[in-house]
Amino acid sequence: MSSSDLDALLRVTSSTYKGEGPPHIAFGTYDGAVGRLVLAVTGKGIAACSFEAENTVFERVAKEVGTFIGPDARRLDPVRRELDAYFSGRLRTFATPVDLALATPFARTVLQKTMAVPYGTTTTYEEIGASIGRPRALRAVGNAIGANPVCVIVPCHRVVREDGELGDYAGGVAAKQHLLNVERRVSAGR
């Protein structure tokens, strides 16, 4: 599905619900320093900030969260502004609430620990596993972090391998390195 096809689908989806108010799930994109991120905001918070293709995220949100999906700048623009501030080094902590509806129960546990990793620092997959009482579940921890539906805001980029190597990242290793560099620069006062 191309971006224009997705735009058409969003228009059709939105027009189907005329008179019912704004969509339950605001859906759109953000083009930033690490590429395009696909956003989905529910009544509980941001459910997707993903490097995946728009149609993939749209279909997953529709299947797992709800089908009344459409553009809603009122709910998307605050997230976009926070992402702008984060990438420019003016924001260390996102105020946008996170909705982990797209994560499995195990992944929610892992991602909640990941959200506690301080800005400008890193932890390891092993440390995350130990913190949830599953020190040997490294593959499961890595899979949960790799499937993070709310990249950047849930800072899975702060989780690295025990040997100090970056490890994989949904947006690519260059994106992960960029995010870590932004945070290190800001933390160092540069």
C-alpha cells in the first residue's frame, strides 16, 4: 500500500464516521532526523511510533486496537512537537502517555523497564532480563525490545549488548547511534 493509498483509506475511514466526532485512534506520520515514524494515538496515549510501513501499522492497529482510525491533528501534533523537541535536544522526558496495547504482556513488562532507563545512559539486555526476574530470557527480552511499537518514546535505543555493541534496532543501527549521540551530546552540555 502506497502512502497515497493510505491517505485515501484514512479519508474513507474518516468519512464513514461523519457526525461521530474525532476518530478513536489518531493516525499519521512524522518525518524526523531518523526517518519516517508512523504514529497512532489512542485515548490512553501513543500506541505506535514505528519505523514500520504505514499500511503495516494501520492494519495492526485496526486489528488489535480499533477500527475508527483517522487523521486528528489535535492529538498528533503534540506528539510531533515533542519529537521535534527531543531531536533538537530540548526534551529529555516525553510527557505523552504511552499506550502499550500493541505489545504482548511479557513485552509490556520489558518495555516498562526500558522506559526507566535514564536519558543519556544505556543498559543491557541482560540487565533488563535480570530486572524482571528473567536473567536467562535474553532472546525473549531482545524480541520484546525489537518489537517495541513505540520507538524513540519508549527508549529501546538505550538497550545495548553486554559487549558494548549497539545491537539491532527497528530503524537501523545508524538511527540507534544517532539517538544515542543526541542524548550524549545533550547530557554532556554540548
